[in-house]
Amino acid sequence: MNLFVALPLDKSYCVLTEQDSKHAIQVLRYQSGEAIHAVDGSGTYYEGVIEDPHPKRCLIRINKIKTNFGQRPYYVHLAVAPTKQIDRFEWFLEKATEIGIDVISPVFSKNSERKVIKPERLKRVITAAMKQSLKAYQPILNDACPFDHFIKNNTEEQKFIAHCYEGTKPLLANSYLPGKATVILIGPEGDFTQTEVEDSHKNGFQAVSLGNSRLRTETAAVTATHTVSLINQLQEF
């Protein structure tokens, strides 16, 4: 099933975004009267038919609306240092969206080799992953910010930081409590500095381990996302 992104007009109609209108009409050759499925990225799912197959503003007559479609019973925020090779960070965005995530914050550590990102491109990756995985919620991509700013300006109940330094670090799977809003910090290829780790502790972050293996930044971020997802799924049984 192809899934598109739509903007609601009223209870009876919605319109596909310009990009998805072009894809549906010019690439996939959808025509007037054909059934179509769309989401708004905020939890609403639409089933309808094409009323005006305009390649820039495809109009959909809505037959069925499902609100809170696929809503998860937990909230998770990943703060990740963008990787030197941006395609690896994009891979994380794609996989985390498929698994289920609410907010992503690119964070620049002192050891970060990449200091600039292109948010519009990253948002397109997230949108594509949302559609591919048939989700109605699009994760929020925050503006990139320095590490020091980030650790002082978040309000989640549970705060974790994964790093490679020695010390007491229980597994994330043993520390995470379902039902609480959670943020997890993942560092750059060269890891956080010792000072950054200490500063995170002063701001309420608990050090955790993601296992015995030494993981790449993007692998660690996906592992953290999946750990939270799995624990919450197990709670349902």
C-alpha cells in the first residue's frame, strides 16, 4: 500500500503535499476516482478517493478518518551527535522512525567531527520512513544545538547518557522505566569528553550501557530506540 502525506482542509477533504501530489499523479499515475491512503504526520489517517488529480495539489475526498492511528504508549527522545558521514545519521533517522520515536535532537559535542547539518534533507528522510512504515506520526526533528545547551534545557522525567568510559553503568534495559518520558544521549565517533559526561550527571543524566559491544554512533542510537520500544511492547503482554 502506498501512503501519502496530506494536509486537512475540513472534515470532508484533504490535499496531498506538493511533493506527494507530483509522485501520486505523475509517477504512479493515480487518476480521479481511485482510492488513496494518507496521513497528516500528527496521528490522523485518511482513506478517500481522488477528486481532483492535480499534480501540485491533489484533492482527496475523505471517506474514513482514524485519529491517534498507531499511537504508542510511551515517549522517547534521542539526542544524537551527527556522524561525520551524514548518510549514517540518515540511516539512524530512518530506522528510528520505523521503530518508533517522538523527538530527535542533533547535538554537537566537543569531539563532533560534523558541525553542520541540512535539516530539510533530514526531514525528508524522516517523512519517507514514516510513510514506508505506515505510521501516522512524524517524529519531530529539533534544531541542532551544542551539548551544554541541550543538557540544561530538557524536561523529560528519565535522562540517560551512553558513553564508553569505565565506571558503573547499568544496562539501559534494566534502568529504563516504561511510562515515563525519556531522553537518551548518544555521543559522536570520538565519544563525549569526560567533562561533558560529568556535566550531564550534574544535570540529572544517568550513565547507562547498551551492551558489551563497542557500537558506532548510529548503531548505538538505533539500539537505544529499539530497547525502549521492546520493553514497552513486553509490557502489553
